[in-house]
Amino acid sequence: MSAIASLTLVPRDSITELARLARTSASSFRAYLTEHGGRARQEYDWSGYCMLYVLTYLDERGVDLEQSEFDAES
């Protein structure tokens, strides 16, 4: 099984609209990301497993990545 990770940066003020589109229309969600999202300055070319290991490491040390100011949208 393979894992692929990608990163799209979106403006903070677009999170609510992005969440609404994710619930209602996958095609509109992708179009919105294309229009309002951007690439990170440096491409993430590593296996998605690298991110899995980082997240596992942080979880084991008690870093809570679950709580966010965007809990309602997620």
C-alpha cells in the first residue's frame, strides 16, 4: 500500500466556505481549492509515510493536533 501527501495553502478566511463546499459538492470543493489555494514554497516530495511518522511522534509526546479554532468547520 502506498501513501501520498500533498499540501495546499488556503487563506484563513476561506476555511468556512471550504468546509461548506466539502459537505455539499466535491467538484465545487476542488474548484475552490484550485482558485483560492496555493502551493507551499517548497514541494513536499517525500512519501506520505514520512508525515505519518511525524504525526505519530507528536501524538506519543502529547502534542494535541486535534483541537483547532476551526473545530466547527472540521
